[in-house]
Amino acid sequence: MDIEVKNQRDNLIGLSLQIKKYMWSKGVPYSTLYQNLYFKSSVSLSKKKQYSEAMKRALLEEVRKKTEQNKGVAEVSFFEEFKIRFYIISEWILEDWALRHNLEYLDYNINDPFSAEDCKINGVDIDVKTTIGLQRLKAIPFHSRTKDEKEIQVAVKSECFNTRNPHLTQHNILGIFDPSKYRDINIPLQYLQVFSRVKNACYFQPLEEYFDVLPDINDKIINYNQDVVDSWIKIDVLPTQRIHEVNYNLITIIFLMLDYPKKLTIFLKTHLPKIHHDFIPIVIELAAKKSIQLLPHYLADYLIKKIYNKEEIDQKSLVHIIYSVCFPNTSQRLYIENLFKLLEIIPEVCCKWHPEENIKDMELRYIEGDIPTFQVQCPQDPSKRTTIYTYSWKTYDVLFYKKNSQCKDDNCGGLTHEWFDYAEESKKYKTICKSTCNLSGREAFNKIQEEEIKEYQNKQKFQSLDDDVPF
């Protein structure tokens, strides 16, 4: 082997090892995990005090409501208690993360539990967002009030898989959202806009990148022979369908080109099919603006646009190359993979009311909001729409056409799923459709719950009377 070629290969090996260490020190996939966290022994005394005070305020509010309604004993609901617990834990996790990385940290909630921002890290005011994930309840989107859309937010995904052990919970820092990072980027986001009340995981970039707490990667040499580059890419390349794994060889080559737009453009044009050359300017601009960590957000928006316009998407090529430009975290990959699944089912779509109508005959509609939804509109009756992709309002599970059943209500084109109710008085399995469905929507669900509770209470009452009968 030529000495120069050998030196170049050795340099690539060293650089690849650096990148692997760099990514794993962030915690591939760019997240910080707090698994099996035990509340009583983990959080700080300050946060335990804040939790106790928040529970007292919640109980007082319940007392006020019960007094106004003149009924029942006041108590903090199961869901509200978990909501308080998860927010306190999430705030403590961010504090713990900051202190472990030797960053200045100020907790605003010590003096003001209703502070607009929760904390300050190295001079940056931050509002902490979390989810209430209980058993099947996923609660993925992060919500803001309209006036809070421009604030800097950190997202923590919080879950309790076993509510019988409420003190043992799982948490994952998904990253930080800072709207100012989009200010100088000229390419607009069409569907997942920067200022939005609802944010999915793709909005959040790694905390480690944002606060620059990782060591620099050295030896960025660009003058590699093309045959060395080509052979390096082929070494130990992972099958493209294994998108949950990282291709460090490919990441290494693309990393070398991030500061060289011409070389990166040529590389992307060579390795991406023509149908995705329209994504190359996005990569080039983000790289030029030192904002490549925003790529998952732009990729998700790009995929929604392609799907909405019924354009072809080559999943394998996008995953193989774009994931190597910026590898998304677990929740981001899940969001993107669900969009790929939607793409696969679109050719099979037909109108619920007119099965002879297929996707070529119908208009595709995208509905933004808490629950992003794709529907197809019947050309014979535009008021009739068949849902093909949405999120459950009850569990935030993703629902797909054909995988999930169509609603049995003739007036509803929604998708249904089964939900298991763990409440003691419940008859357990319930069919859930979109929230506005008359047959299995939110109001129908609540009505069924109320009837079950009344039936259960009457049964308990009669059992109690039977117990009092003397023998």
C-alpha cells in the first residue's frame, strides 16, 4: 500500500474513533437518560420542598372546586399528581445536567413557583417542558401558550411504565429549542414552523452542542484521495434499513466536508437520487450557518411537504446519507420513521364511502395542531374525509390507515384503536376514535366512563346493604 494512502487511511481511522467517542459522550442518540429514577432518593431537598408546596396548592384548588360544587371529598387527581411530580423531576434533571457539566445554574422556582422561566443556565433563561407518559399514554407533543412560543425551551420526555410504583420513573432529555437559531436561515419551514404552540421531538437540538460542553474534534483534513474516500465508505457499511444504528465511516467523510460546500454538494449529488437533490440546499445552508443540528427539524418538514405533494421519496437513500449528516435522537427517528410508514400506505388508500376511489382520485389534506393528521377528501362529497394518519387524542399512539380500523359510524372517516382502562369500575376495553366522533369520540368516552362509575357505585351500595342483613 502506498505510504500516502496508508497515512490517509490511518487519519480516517483516528478521526472516526474521535467522532464515535464524541457521539457516545453525548449519549447516542444525542440524549441524556435518567432511567429508573427513584423520586424520594434522587431529587434535591429544594425540589422535594417545591413538590410538597405544589401538591398543597393543588389540594387547595380541589377544595375550592368541591366547595363551589358542594359535593365530595377533595383530593388531588392521579393525573395531576403525576403532572406535578414529572415537572419537578424534569426541572431537577436539568439542574443535575448543568451542574455535572460545570455550568452556572439558577433555579427561579425557589422564590417564584409561577416564574415565566424555570431556570437560567450560563446566562440563558429556560422554560422546562415535559410530558405525562403513563403506561400506554405517550403524550409526545410539547405544548406552549401562544405568548410563550418565542421562549427557549428544554424538552424532557417523562414516563412511568408501572403506575403501581409511581416513584420509579424514566426520563430522557430530548434537547433544547431556541428560536433565535433559525433567525439567519433563509430556507423557510412550511409545515413545522418555528413559532408553534405544539412542538414535536424534531424541534430540539442536543444540549451538549448548544452549550458547547464537548471537546473539539481535531485533524479536519480535507485533501483525501478520492479512491481512499470511496474505499473508506464501503468498509463496514451498515445495511441502510438498520436506521437505528450509526454509520461512523460515512459520518466521518461527511464531517470532513461540512466546511467545504462545493465538495459536500458534489458528494450529496453523487450519493442522493435526483428526486432528493432539492434537499441539498438545506444541508448546505445549515452547514454554512453552523446549524447542522437543526437538520432533523428540516428533514421532518421536508418529508411532510413531499408526502403532501404526493412526490416520490427514497427512504433508504435519505436515511443512509442524511442520518450521517446529523444523526437524530430516538424520538426524532420515531417521528421520521412514522412519516415513512405513511408514505408506504398511501398507494393503498381508498375512500371509506366510495371504495372505488383511490389516492389518484382524491385530494390529500394535512391538518396541523396538537394531533397532526393526514386525510384524503372524497371528490364526490368534499365534506367526507378518510383519515389515513393521525395520533390518538387519548394515548398519542400513531394510527395508520389499514393497520387501524375505520370507524363504524357511517358519518365518520376516523381511525379507531382499542384502549384498556385500568380503573376498577371500568369494563376495561374501549374503542377510541377521533375526539369529535359521535360514536367513539371524547364525549362518548366520557359518557361511558360516567355510566360505568354510576353502575359500579350502585353495585357497591347494594353489596353494602346485603352485608348489613342480620342472620
